Amino acid sequence: MKRALSSLILAGASLFASSSTFAFMTLAVGDNNTSFVTYNASTPDEARSSSLKGCAELTTNCHITDDIVFTGTSMVIAKGIQGWGSAEDANPDVAAAKAMKQCKQYADGGCAITYAAWDEGIKWAAFAWSRSGAHTFVSTDSNTPAEAEATALQGCKEASSADDSCEVLSDFTMSGHAFFATARGAKKGLGVGTGPNSQTARAQALDGCRKHTSADDPCSVTGMAENTTKAAPPSMKRYLAIAEKNRNAKAKAAQATPVASSNVVHCTNQCVNGECVRTFDNGRKERWQAPRVFDPVNQNWTFDISTHACGV
């Protein structure tokens, strides 16, 4: 949620509207078949920055391979020995099957689900009222803050007269799961409340209304609205558990594998279309040809200049 909202005292009628939602998910990959996914991001830049940062903390040569816009869906990644497969679908079972199929098609065996995530989508709400306080309008479930505010403003204008101009109260522009409620007395006063549940929103609205009315003009709730997110289906828990189990098993196996004693080899590479020259610390140079590998995310062939960069 963007802001914690409190009750507002108004007078008049209230209306509610809704539309659709989206969120951003980005996949970054780097050396050693390492990947990092950001989901539920508000903007593409936020998703890319987070993925690159997370990937860089794990490995080197990180780059973005996919930008995805979601309306609430799952993402599953299956990794093999030399490659991976990834898929997105609102049904986690479908995403998992696609990821495993892609991994088995392009990776060198050993495919297992190592990452699963649910993107719940991001929705925005906004509040507008007329200058006289005679009319209010709450828009929910919009794609962006600008869209939410435009919808609220248009709804208010359609309900009010030409000489009673409307404005958006930007402090009420918010994202996340929340409830709106309106309450008013029979003669005057209107309260608007918000909260993480309907009970809190109703209580705030009634409290706000009572501050501008009297005991002989009781307040009652006149409207409710909910700004929602798309919850993960029950099957998502299974793939989250599978991914965690496989990651832990992989980490345990890596710790148990004895490391052969050897000298560390350092080199730098310069490559053009897979034709590379590696230079070692002692100045020795070697020419080598980087193998072509299939990138299942971008669905194209590329040169692998990292796996055997120093010939080992």
C-alpha cells in the first residue's frame, strides 16, 4: 500500500468504479547458470534494477533476458546442468510443465524446478470530490496511479454540476489490498474510511460522519469498495515447496562434493562472434572458439563465452 489512509469528513453522495491491473516481473541471468527474478514490481525500471542487483550479488556478467507484464500469474524456472527453462501461466501446474519441458529440450540433463513465484498484480485506487463536498467518487483496481485519478475525477464530474468543480485528493491515491467505506447521516455529514479490512474502513467512515452530525441524525454506511490483488491458487504452495527442496538439495550436494586441489587460473577474453582470444596472467595467449548454446528465454542461439573461458 502506498500510504496509510485515515478518515475524511465530507458531505454528499459517493460512487465507486473499477477496471483492470498489471505488475512487472523481470528475469536476470549471469554466469554459472545463475538467475534472479523480481516480481510484483510497480514499474519496469524497478523490476530490472532489482533483478540486476540480486543477480550481481550471486554471480557475474548479469543481464536482463525478459520483461514480463502480468495480471496475476505464476513463474516457474527449471534448471539443468548447462541450461534452464522458464514459463509463466496463471495456472502453476501449466507453468511448471512448460518450464520442465523447455529445460529438458535445451539443457544438458539434470532438470529440476528451482524457482517459483506468484505475481499478484498491482492495482491502484483514487478518491475525488467536488468543491462543495456534494459529490465523491472512488475508483479502484486501476492499472496506474494516473488512470485511477483520471477515473475518479471523471466519475465525480459526471455526478456534479458544471459550477461545482471536482478535484483528486492525492493523499488517497494508493496501491495494494484495501477497503473504502462511506457513511452519512440523513441530514448532513459524510465520512470516508479506509483500512486493511472492511470492519476498519466502516468504523473510520462512521466515526468521521459522527463528527459532523448530531445524535438525532444517526450515521449509517452507504457504500463499500475494495481495491484487490489476485491471490495465488492453492497449487502454488506445492511448487514453492518443490523449488525450495531442490535448491536445498543442490546446495547440500555442492557442500558435500570434495574440491580437487588445483591452481587457480585467471584470464581475460576478447571475443567477436564466438571467435575468442584468452590472455593469461603470464601474458600467454590462446585462440579458441566459443560453443553455440540455445537461450530458451529469448528463443535464439548465442555463444557461451563464460563456461570454459580459461580453458578449464
